[in-house]
Amino acid sequence: MSPSLLNRRSTPARSSTIRDLLDQARTPGMISFAGGIPDPDRFPLALLADLAAGVIRGQGNEALQYGATAGEAETKAALAGLYGPLPDGSCISSAELVVTSGAQQALDLTARVLLEPGDPVICATADYLGMLGVLNDHGAVPHPIPVDADGLDVERLEVELRGGLRPRACYLVPHHHNPTGATITPPRRAHLHRLSSRYGFVVIEDDPYRELTYDGSEPVEVAADPELTVRIRSTSKILSPGLRIGALAGPRWLTEAVTIQKQSADLHTSTLSQALVVAALGTGLLDEHVAGLRSSYQAKLDLLLGAIQDRFEDRIIVDRPGGGMFLWARFPGIDTSVWLSRAIDNGVCFVPGQAFAVGTDRSDQARLSFVTASPGDLVDGVDRLAQTAPVPTRLPRMLA
Ligand SMILES: Cc1ncc(COP(=O)(O)O)c(C=O)c1O
């Protein structure tokens, strides 16, 4: 078919770097720091196998049937439990919740009901590619705000709002941001929600890494306008991404519109996956499982940081993330996209920072996803990186 028949949405806003990369990551022997992929060795296989057999034998007639667009009542009740109490003591109710096919569908459906072409949407100067793709699909315009170790620079956003910026929405990954690893501080997050109320934009909180805070501390919730806040959760990083179970909670005006859009998108989320997730959450084993994930991921992060410090010394600048799956690293004077092709030839890959960039130069940065590789591969991967690292084109800023 002629590409000229494809519509505007089908023209990628970004190069296919990541797709090509992920293809490379699958070649035998490649050590990949590229994909944001949970550790497959930690999937609770035996538990899920037993539960799946039980679900199909016990509830197969319903679990293999079409289901309700917004999700089964049991799934909604189970997923509402992932939200915890809000600052005012209330809890998310099933009525406010839509079960989605992963957080990714929740983002797309939110965009479908909120955004018009040309609408500015606040995001970070390096942000989640899946959301940047959604914004592109809907013709929205990402409006970048700097992000540092304390999260989005909300003071800066306020200056721009005072200067006349009128966004439709603000996209926020509150915990262990993909790609920067940053967690927004509670005061900044509260400030953002006050700005949302004052200026009338929606805050889309996409929070798939909230359970992966390594010290096990509970996330701090902040006061938010319930009419202007969309909270998205996922079971991808705590159970299995292949099940594709996520949730969207928000004001009734939005969840009703989202449900109508979801009907045309996929009728409903897999009833079988829903039943499996309900069964898994119902075992009460999830807390223990997630605690295991946290300590394993933290140990891998320590290993990666140790190897990086040994091999790169002062040629790298990192902020240690407090959780999640990503290390965001700066290699002053090195163009990481150029480095990548040499690294791939040496059997290791990562995602260059520029792939995530929004209106800012991120070419000396890289996202290293450290949870998928085995401990041995993590160390070998850093060796392979060091063997191929280009000579910096200028003195590192910290030494200059
Ligand atoms: C920030 C962020 N949001 C959403 C998603 C998609 O999650 P899900 O598998 O629930 O669709 C990801 C996956 O990597 C992510 O990093």
C-alpha cells in the first residue's frame, strides 16, 4: 500500500530508534540495558500457573466470555485497593475506576477524551516515550518543563503559567520517572495540584513504579482537585506486563467518556487476565512478591553503580534513583547516539537520552534499564560499554 494513503497519525513523530534498538536487543548474546522490561526470572510462574488453571476450571464460563467495558466488578474492587487512602481519608471507589489494557491504554483513552489538536500538554524535558507517542497521535503539543532529581520544576511551570501558558493537561510520572528515575517531592507535587486548580488543567498522574520504592516506604499522597486529577495504575511492573491490566481513576465526567471510547477501542480488557489478577491479588502474596522485586532490583542497581564507578570514574554523572527500573546517566562530552552503534557492535545496548528529549538537548545522556539483565551480564555489559565509550569531545563540565 502506498504510504501516502496513511493519515497524519501514522507518521511517526520520532525516528524508529527505539524499535530498531529493541530488535537489536533480541539478538543472541546482546546485553541489553535498553528495554523497560521487568525481570522475567521474577514472574511468579508456579503461582500464576495454579491460579490460571483454577480460574479456567472454576470460572471459565465467565472468564472466557465478553465482559463489561469498564471492567468486572471484582477487578475494580481489587484494583481500587492499589490506590490506598487519599489525603482526605477517602478511598477510590469502584464507580470512579475503569479497568484498562495496561496503563498505556489509560493514557491513550485520557488523551482521546481530553485533547484537541494543538493543545499544549505539560511534560518533562525528557519523558516517557509511550506518552509522547500518544500526544503525537492526538496532535497535542508537548510543552517541556525541566526536571531534576526532585521531579518536575513546578516553580518554572508557575512562571510560565503567569506568563500566559494555558495547558490542557500536565503529564506526571510521580515515582521513579521513566526515563530520569526522579521522584517528585511532595511539596512540588502539592504545588502542581494547586496550579491545576488555579489554572484549570488536568493532572494525569501515571504511576506504574510507585510500588517499587526500594526502602519500602509508602508513597505520600498530596491534596489534589478530584475534578482535575486522573490517577493511572498498572500491574505490569508488580506482577506481569503480559497480562495487560491497568486502571484509571478520575472524575465521573471523565471516566464515563473514557468508557465510551474504550468500547470502540477494544470492547473491554481481557476477562481472563482480569480474573487472574483478581485471583493473584486475592492470595495476599503480592506484598511479599513486590518486596522481593524491590530487594532484587535494588541489589542490581548497587551492582550496576559499582561497576560504573569502577569503569567510568568521573566520566559519568548519575543521581541514584530511590526505586524503579532506570538509571539516568550523563556522560559529559559524549554523544550517546554515536556511542550506541559502537556499543551494539560490542554486544551491548541502551537507549540514548535524545530519544526521550522534548525541546532540550539530551544527547550526552542515556537510560540504563538495570532490572532485566542477570547480575553477571550487568557487570559484563558495563565492561562492554567502557570498551566502546568515545573520547569526550570536551572537558566534563564538572572538571571544567
Ligand atoms: C511511565 C510509564 N507509563 C506507562 C507504561 C505502560 O505500562 P503498562 O504496561 O501498564 O501499559 C510504562 C511502561 O514502561 C511506563 O514506563
